[in-house]
Amino acid sequence: MSALWYHLGSASKHTVYKAEAVELTLGLHLLMTCTCQLRHMTIIGTDSQAAICALNNQQPHSAHYILDHIHTATKEWRPRIWKVIKLQVHWLPGHINFALNKQADALAKEVAQELFSLPSDLPLYLKKGPLPHSIPEICHIDLTATRVLWKRHWKKSLHFSAIHALNKMLPSKNFLRLVKHLDQRHSALITQLHMSHLPLNQHLFCTCKAESLTCPHCLSLTIEMVKYYLFEYPQYWYKRHVHFLWLLKCRAESLSFILNDPSALTHLIRYIDTTKHFQDTHQPAPAQPHLQWLTSPQLTCAHQTS
């Protein structure tokens, strides 16, 4: 017997790391059939560095039970050797012109056809039936399916067209890193600027909170929207020149750059704070009357002197 075949299963249920660990057990089991012929150092080659590193890892992790079978096989193999033979596991690059690699690839193609060695030739733990499915691989498959379903629903959202026009990758981890160091008020404002969900007349008119779409501070029929607030608002022209045009030059005319580039975020925050256009949007709710009476020094003094 010069080779062993075992079909582990679908790639959607098992990881490559698990397959490499099973291969090591098959190799050790194969060596046990020819221990009487071994006289020198014995080397097992594998192209999985993760499997080699895991041999010395005693902490519980994925497919750890297979590594237990590897250690058990080495303990059973030692008493059968003719002399003291040193067993080593070496890393072997996979895609090189090596005869044993080509032979292993040919055997792998045969195993892909769901070919098995005789059950009597396999290790004991492989005779008991299929191995349990890999939890990390199942979680990865479920996460991929969830992301596909989420993208399908996201494209049907009312905010998709506005956000997709500014940044095709939103929402993403890059945006979370962009607003990571901002406080709650500023991060909410940046998100609302992307969604056009701000107290500007374009949005307020759609929610029946304003009588007109146009800007109340100019006589033109210009719609008050995000782009108008950032680039065209007449009463903010000096603040816009100081915080955008003078520092960012021609890039200050790009709405996508202003909202998505980390280098422009500081200037955008300063412009918003300077204009005070949304100052009352995120103000905390006023305290209740009885709490004001307890916390106001004037009312407390008046109560004590009365």
C-alpha cells in the first residue's frame, strides 16, 4: 500500500486547514505499515504552514481533535520502529516542479471523484463515519449569504441613490474609520450629509415641515440642499472661502471629496461649526422643572431665604 484516499467533503463544510490535518494522519498511518523497512530519518512533507504550527499548539481551536489523532499516531508509531528513527515534518512549497507534488495532485483529482480507500486501511477515527462540519467555514458561508441578501435589500432603499452617487462603497468599514474619532454630534451630521437627511428645505418639504423647497435667505429659486449649503450659500461665502477654497483649492468643489476624504473632514467640521446652521439640531432636551429647581443656585437661595 503506497497511498491512501479519503474524500473529506464539500469545501462549503470543511476548511483547507482541516484537510491538511487529515492528510497528516493518513501519512502517519501509512508509515505504520512500513516501519520495519525504515532505517534512517523519516520526513513528512506538507504545504500547509498552519498545520505545522498547530502541531505545537495545545490550546483548543478549530479541528483540534484531528491534531489529537496525530499525536496519538506518533506515540503508537514509536514502539514499532526497528531503531531510533527521528520523525520530522517539513514545509514543502506547493506550486513547484517537484515529482511528489505532481503525484499528490494526481491523487487529489482521484479523491475529488469521491474515491475512498478500503475502510480497513484507514485510521480508526475515519472509519466511524463522516467528520463533523467545520464551524468557521459554516459561519463564513452564512456571513457571505447574509451580505448578498443585505446588498439586495440595500439597493431597494430610498437612500441608496443619494449615497451611491457620493461613494459607491458606502456603507463600509472605511466610513466607520472616518468617523471613529468624532463625537456623536459630528458623526451624526456627517452621516446625514451623505443621506441628505438634514434640516434643509429640500428634506423638510418632503416631510411636510417646510412650505417651500427654496432657500429662505436668497431671492432665487435655488433648492436648499446639501450641495447648496456647502458650495453656494450666499451668506456663508466668506466661511466657505476660509475653510474650503483657500485650503483645499480646486478639490473643494468636489462633494464626494469633501464628504469622504479624511484630509477634508477637519475642514468640513470647522465649516459646520462656524456657520452654526445646524446648531439647534442636536441640542440636548431641556431639564424638567423640578430638576431645574434643584440644580439652580438662584432658586435654591430664594427658597432658603423665604
